Amino acid sequence: QVQLVESGGGLVQPGGSLRLSCAAPASIFKIYTMGWYRQAPGKERELVAGITAGGVTNYVDSVKGRFTISRDNAKATMYLQMNSLKPEDTAVYFCHPLGSATWGQGTQVTVSS
């Protein structure tokens, strides 16, 4: 059973920042494009940002300029730096190797005053 472990979520005020981390097995991490997804209550899960093994990134329009995805291949860890958070960013955030069947347990991000 492949394990992905997300961390770093929490409660933050609008305009605040959080940094999410995702630790993955090195055998998975080194070959897969990795993605951060989120799912808000009553909504479908959506891809927020992705990063290839070589570091090429892409973002959904709603987070461009506010979120930064990165990865440390030596540590087999992916990050999502989230700045200027908005209430609509509230969701459970998951990491996922694109094309695999593996999902982490998710970490809750709540943006509220």
C-alpha cells in the first residue's frame, strides 16, 4: 500500500498563508508528475496545481499568483505555499501522483475570520 502523507493544513484568516507538505515514497515520487487537489463540501475534487518530475508547474486560474507548488526530489516531498488565502480556498487538500490510483488522507484548510 503506497502511502502519501499530507500535513500543514489549519485555520487561517483571509489574507493569511499556509504551507502544505506531502511526503511520498521515493519510488513513486521520482517518476510521477505530482498534483495538489482540493475538494470543498458539495463540490467535485479539482486539480489546483501540478508539477512534473523536472519541475514544470501549472495552476488552476483561481490560484495563479497566490499559490506556489514545489518539490524536493531528494526528500521525496512536495509543497504548496498558499498566500493571500480566501474563504473560497476552504477545502480538504490532497496530494496525488497523476495517473496513479493513490491518494493521501487529505489535510483540511479553513479560511475564515
